[in-house]
Amino acid sequence: MASDAREAMIDAAIRLLAEDGYRSTSFSEVLARSGAPRGSIYHHFPGGKDELVAAALDVQIARTFDRLEALSGQPPEEVARSFVDGWRQGLLLTDFAVGCSLLAVATSAGQGALRAKTGDLFREWRAVLARLLVDGGAEAGAANAFAAQLLASTEGAVAMARAEHSIDAFDQVAAQSIRGAADIARV
């Protein structure tokens, strides 16, 4: 039961971060969304908000990496297509309400341990994408550069889609990313 409250709080924090960023993710909102009892805040997260946010980032990135691992051995074009399709579905299913919790923390948490953590997690994410591209037939140098481009362009396209409340620019970026992945597969 106690771990259920912790997990519910982490899931609520992930969603709040993805919707409104670090500054808007308060314990009050996390409790309201998770249904966890007030006493569970400092029981599960004695380090406060930053400890909760760090745990949320760890859980979210682990889930993301698990989904990506299903693409192991796929051609680079399919890796890119699946990557952008996941984001596209998320945007449409939430009516553009949800972006990336990792990006939200990177841009709103200020200097310090959480910002450093987001840098580490972005590096890991790029490395996972690059490895999948190499496993699918791309040359390592091209895969590393393309992984950075794929991640950065998709994150930007998600932000634009949310701001514009439209999938149009996202779809243009996604199509370019898929074509780019097909090009590195030929290297």
C-alpha cells in the first residue's frame, strides 16, 4: 500500500511536469492528482520536491528506454518512425496537453542538481537512440549525430505543436526525421 502511494505520486508528478513544468508541480497538485495521503509526502520523499522530481524523471526515462528497446534490430528509418509516432500519439491523445517531463525540468528547474540530472538523462537518451540506429545498420558517427538531431528536433516539434495546438509542424519535422534516418541507413 505504501509503495502504491509512492508510485501514484511519481506518476502524478510525471504528468504534471509534462503539462506545466517544474515550478507548477507542487506537492498539493501531486496529492490531488494521485489521491495519496498528505502524510506520504515526506515519508516517501524526505528530500522534498526535488527528490520527488528526480524520482519521476528516473521512472519516466526508464519507461522510455523500455519502449525504445523494443526497436532493437530495426532499421534506422523504423527507429525514427516509431520514435516520432510515439510523440505524435501522445500529443493527439492529450489534446496537446503533454510534452516531455525531462525537457520541462531542464528548462524550468534552474541551476543545480536537477538541471545536471536532466543533462545526464539527455546524454543517456541520445546514447540509447544512437545504439539502436547502429544496431539497425547505421555507421556509429552518423548514428550519434542523427540521434542528437532526432531528439532535439522532436522535442522542438512537440513544443511547437503544443503552442500552436496543431500537429502540422510536428508532422513536417517527423517526415524530415524519417527521411534523415533512411539516409544514414545507406551510409
